[in-house]
Amino acid sequence: MSTGPRSRVPFKRRRDGNTNYRRRLALVKSGKNRVVIRKSLNNIIVQIVSSNYEGDKTITTAFSRELRDLGWNFHCGNTPSAYLTGYLCGKRAKKIADEFILDIGLQRSIKGGRSYAALKGFVDAGCNINVDESIFPTEERVKGEVISSYYVGLDGTLKEKIFSNYVKNKTDPSKMPGMFEEIKSKIDKL
């Protein structure tokens, strides 16, 4: 930072790399509820947030660990679980408002990534959001067919090495597309 009588200290959240205030102002000015997607290595969080003069208010939330209660035995940070988390939040948000706007924060916008898989689930749940469909991942990635075909193509020792957590928990990654459809139908019944 510069020093001197005319230097300006940026806001703390900007200095820490938490908030891009220019982008946030544009999102708040839209007047629509925001679909906030945050990802970590092991989880995905999808929230519906409304902005008021008093501050932000979280209306509804879907967390990828909630999929465990529905019977999801696979990793909660991969593309299929991101889609299912967005789908779950979309089903809850459909009752709240008609139009939404995407907020991915300071994450990098990667075509076909987990953030856009969650957004695809949100849109497929019946919520209206203005987005280009070309950024969504393919259906094979969303359903987990890519993971299951990769698992089937490996030999025994590599399966145990790469998918060691699934082997330890006696979970078969080749059954991921079937489990995906089962969990999606359970979310529809909620």
C-alpha cells in the first residue's frame, strides 16, 4: 500500500480479497434475488440471498451434505453433487420468486465447472435465470457417467489407489449414474 497524505486505504473486505464491490453493486442494483454459489474442495453451497438497505438476508440454502440424508454415498464436492445441490435449492426457491441473478463471487468462471453444474441444476428445477446454455457441463459429466467410465477402464491396483475412499466404504463408482437419477427423483418428491 502507498503511504502519504493523499493515499486511500481500500475497504477491508477488498484488501482481504473477499469482495469485489463494483460487481456487488451491480448485482444489488438489479433488484433481483441472487443465486450465490460457493464451492470448496469437499462441498458446494447454493443460497438465495436478497439485498436490502439493512443488509443481505439469506432466504433459503442448500448444502451438498444434505444429499447424504437422501442416500448419496459419493463425494459431495464433485460435478454430479453440485448439480443435485443446485437442483435442491432450485426446488426450494421456486416458491419464493420468479427471477434470479447469478453471483459466483471471486471464483474463476470456468466453462463446464462445478459452479455452472450447480447453476444448471437450479435452472432445471424450473427457476428463471438469464444465462447462456453453452457454459453448462455436458449431460455425461452432470450424471457422473465420465467418473464411472473412468473407474471401469482402470485395472485393479489403480482402482484401489485412485478410488481408495470408495473402496474403503464399499461404494461402487460405476453405479453413480443410477444413484444420480434416484436422488434426483427423491428431490422431485420433496
